[in-house]
Amino acid sequence: GDPAPPRGVTLVAAWTLRAGVVVEEALRLWGEHATLALAVHHGADRYVQTWLEAPLTRGAPPFTGIATLRFTSMAGIATGLFRSAEDIPAIEADVAGFIADTVVVYADELR
């Protein structure tokens, strides 16, 4: 088979939908957000948006979506997450219309 891709570090941002925003509007806004995210998070070699349909376990957090950005290393996140400090409020303003809250973690890929 194909060789395994090199290991890396993934930034995982799980978010919840802002009250009053309908699913169709959130999907449209998040889709449009991808253009800005790909430009701003210039060091990521992969960006994936995952829409969560329904929890499968009791007590699951009420997340609506998960965005994952893959970097080759923690150093890659440090230098490639944002092009400049001005990008941070730009990203925050762009998602403010549909995201109520976000939890961000870094994951070290084991294989």
C-alpha cells in the first residue's frame, strides 16, 4: 500500500453554534470562512471542517463542528498558525456570526 504520511501535530478546534443561527446559515458562513482560514493559517498542510450531526454517547459535549489544521511540528504551529498579529482578530470577527464558543487543543499524531 501507500506509505504512511509523516507524523505531525494537529490543532483541533471544536465549536458550538451561536444561538439563533440556523444550520444552513452556519454551514454557508463556515464554508466561506475556509478561504480566510487557508490564507491566515499558512503553515498548515491540511485543513478539514467536520460538521457534527448528533452525539452517540450520553453526556457528549454539544459541539457543532470541528476544524482541524495539520502542521509538521509544534514549531510549524508557532510560525505558521497566523501570518501576523492582525490575523487573530480577523479570524475571531469572521467566525463571530455563527460560533458561540470554541475549545482548542493540540494533538500529537502517534501514527
